[in-house]
Amino acid sequence: APSVMRSARIITQVIDHLLHSDLCDFPAVLLAELAEAIPVHFAGFHQIDTRFPEMSVVLHPEDFDYPAELRKRSAELQAEHPISEHLRATGGRAVTRISDLLGHEEYHATRFYREVNSHISVEYQMAFLLPGPEPLRSVVTLARSDRDFTDAERDLCELLRSPLAALHSSSTREALLHETVEHH
């Protein structure tokens, strides 16, 4: 099974690169590794504060054109994003593609598509949640303009989700520890 071997190599490489990078670089390293394994228009690491319509985003490539007004609108509408609604309803227990939830016409009819994704050519998207301390939610998104994500690409992300969640949890604890030490 060549695809199993390829997946195992990719998972090993992603985890190895994350373990050997500075934990504060976790989002950027993760996105670069995912984009190398799975071709994307762009990838994002979104930290969403569920108490406010605020969101911080790390993008790959870093120079992807995502204007500030669209980021703001994305934060305001994030609860209406089809994948966000699904992750909330299911507790974020699976990697999800928009096409798992909606047909293309239904997706185009959503407010999120009309007001955000259509402006940055996001026709296909896949996302997963990395558990962390409430009220922050960390969501990894992969986006394309030309074709949907395959089952194999979704499965690869699903295999990566648990080890990534553990590494993310460690990096979050490490960041909180450094913050506490620096303020005392």
C-alpha cells in the first residue's frame, strides 16, 4: 500500500519538523508542512476567541492576499461558516470538508461565501479543530480554488489530528508558562 507508506512518511516528517522547531513557530511550521504534503491555494491557523468576534490568523503562504477588512468580516461571520457550525455541533471530532456538508450551489448561497470566501477564491475548504484552553479555539484550514480535497487528503489530516493536538497543547502550555515567568 504505497499511500499508507506515503502517509506514514508525511506524518513522521510533519511531527519531526514541529518537534525540532521553536514552539512559538508552531502555526507557521505546521502550515508549511501541511502545504507541502497537500497542495493548497492557502492554509490558515485561526485562533478564535469564542467570547468576541475576534480572530488571529497565521497564513501560508505568508504573503497570501487576505485584506484586513475580509479578516474582520471572517471573524464576525465565523459562527456562520458551514464547517464552524459543524465543528461546534460535533465537538470538532473529525476533519471536515465543505463538500461533506453542502453542495457547491448551497455553499455559494451562504453568507460566509458571498462576503468572505468568494473574494479570496476559496471554492473548496477542509478544516479541523485542535483542542485547547477555552475560550480559544484553534482551527486549521486548507483552501483551494480549483478542486476539492480527496478522501486520502482528508484521511491524512485525520491521522495527523491527534498528534498535532498533543503538540499544540504542549506549545500552548509552554507559551503560558513563559508568559507567567516573564510577568513575575
